Amino acid sequence: MVAPSPTSMMLRTKKTKAVGIPTIDLSMERSQLSELVVKACEEYGFFKVVNHCVPKEVISRLEEEGTEFFSKTSFEKHQAGTSTPFGYGCKNIGPNGDMGDLEYLLLHTNPNSISERSKTIAKDHPIKFSCIINDYVEAVKELTCEILELAAEGLWVPDKSSLSNIIQDVHSDSLLRINHYPPVKKSNDNWDPSKLQNNTIGFGEHSDPQILTILRSNNVGGLQISTQHGLWLPVPPDPNEFYVMVGDALQVLTNGRFVSVRHRVLTNTTKPRMSMMYFAAPPLNWWISPLSKMVTAHNPSLYKPFTWAQYKQAAYALRLGDTRLDQFMRIQKQEASNIENASHST
Ligand SMILES: C=C1C[C@]23C[C@@]1(O)CC[C@H]2[C@@]12CCC[C@@](C)(C(=O)O1)[C@H]2[C@@H]3C(=O)O
Ligand SMILES: O=C(O)CCC(=O)C(=O)O
Ligand SMILES: [Fe+2]
């Protein structure tokens, strides 16, 4: 019998649905919702939410600020301060030589930090700028907590706030990033249309280290997620809705039941992409280890406990695409495969 090729399988409507990105309608009934959230976090570590409670104006005001900032001259943008750790970055991602075809603003979500940064980012209207950022952060934090509570309910964790409490702490290390991917340039004299076919790496493949990432973009695509089978799925842009990504810390908290999603951005359009990510994180001194409900005799803890500061330090010592969780596994991957091989040979 000839097995169907992946392409022919994907052409069938039902199979196409099976590989589609889950969409979760937050207006649905709660018990059904919590099941869907768990399923999406297990299968993809990624889903879209619709009917969320973030007001449209909160989103559009941040988008306007982003557009205004990125349209400044390179000199003015650099005056916002370099992105090490917070401020304006151009092409360089992180401290270890990673590059992408983008520029960005990276901010800590602590209101004092936002107020300080606003003085250099939006010199002529710092108070307005801080208010817009704070309003956005508050609204997406609420959405994040709602999703984390649904996840806890769906996992039958006795305290449904056990995940949302982690990011609600006043000392939370959550970040906000606004990415701007320039369009492919068309110069009048020697514009090469074939360039449009070549994808440029906007942001290389990686997983986010935090608990959950809440992503919103303008109407320009480019984001792709990797399925657990290694297939890259393009994510259709939707300016009115949010995408949710499971980060490494949530993978640990659920003892590997949820997977942190690997994703990347490839750009090839004539329009600029702008995206805004809220990275929901614990306080630096917070210990991260699987929730007790997720550990049983048959399902022992896969990870050694670590603080968020230790994990961040490890992440920042590595390259963007590295898998950082390996060094926090109780049994290293190699050891596990040795045990597996030994059990087969006896
Ligand atoms: C290369 C890097 C950039 C990054 C820090 C790191 O060393 C590895 C993780 C990267 C990432 C991905 C998600 C958002 C981000 C702010 C984070 O916390 O981890 C970035 C870091 C960055 O851009 O500085
Ligand atoms: O810009 C995007 O759409 C995604 C960027 C991203 O993955 C990140 O900043 O961690
Ligand atoms: Fe990311």
C-alpha cells in the first residue's frame, strides 16, 4: 500500500483542520474552555484567543506609539538607550551575536522602570507614553491570568490561582517588547523582484524562556510556529486578536505536559510588520519546579528546581536557538537514551 504524502493529506479538509492552529473563544462555557486551553498547550504550546477583554483603544494607542517611535531617525532611536538590558535594539538580539532583520523596544513592565525609560523613548510626551504602556501591560496581564487560571482548572490543580499568582507578584520580571520588521526595500533603479521570494530571517528560531507570551501583531504576517513533528506552520496575522505561546517556565511547572513552542519570524513583504509581546515571568527569586499535582510516582519530576534568576542567567549565556531546558533536566537526554538502550538489550 502506498502511504499518502504529507501534502496530499494536508489537502483534505479534515486533516487540514487537524494541523491548524487552535482558536479559543473566551466567551465559551468555562469547563469546555479549560479543556481546550490544556489541549492546545499540550499539542502546540500555541493558540489564538478571540473574544478577549482587552479594549481596542488600548491596543491601537500602543500601535500608534510604536509607529511614531520607529519612524524616527536612527540617531533619535538610539537616544532611547541600548537594549542591554532595556531600550532600543537594532539587528542585534541578545548578548551572544544573534542577529535578525528587525529593530525593537524592550521594556521591563515595572511601572518605575517604564516611567524612567519613557523619558528617553518619548522625550516630548513621557507621561502619555508611560500611561499607554502601563494600560497595555495591565490589560494583557489580566488576559494572561485568565488563561493561566483556565489552564490550572483544566489540569485539575486544586488552587486555580497557583499559576496566575506567579506573574501577579509586584516583583514579577515580566517584559514588553515591540518589534518592527522593515519591509523588503524597493529602490527605483535596481529593484529585484526575485528578492521577495527569498525569506529574510526577522527573528530566528527559539522558544521563549518565560511562562506565557501574549503576542499581537499588525496585519503583516511572518510568524511561524514549529509543530512537535518539526513542521513549520505560518501564523495568519490578526490585528484584533492575541496569540498565546507556552514558554519554557510553564513547561517545567507542568512537568513537561505543556510544551514551549519554538517559533521564528521570516519576512518577505513590502509592508512593515509590527508585533508586541508581553512575556509573563515570575519574580527573579521565585523557585520554579513542577506543581505538586503534576508529579506522581509514575510521573516523577523531570526537572531540577531552579530560580527564575538562575534560568535567565542560563538563557542569556546561550544563543537564541539553543534548547536551554536540557541543563535543568533531572536525567540528561543522553543518560535517558542509555537507560532506554540498556533496557532493550536485556
Ligand atoms: C539570544 C538571546 C535573546 C534573548 C536572550 C537570549 O540569550 C536567549 C533568549 C532570548 C529571549 C527570547 C524571548 C524574549 C527575550 C527578551 C527573552 O527573555 O529571551 C529574548 C532575549 C533578548 O532578546 O534579549
Ligand atoms: O515578532 C514576532 O512576531 C515574534 C517575536 C518573538 O518571538 C520574540 O520577540 O520573542
Ligand atoms: Fe519569541
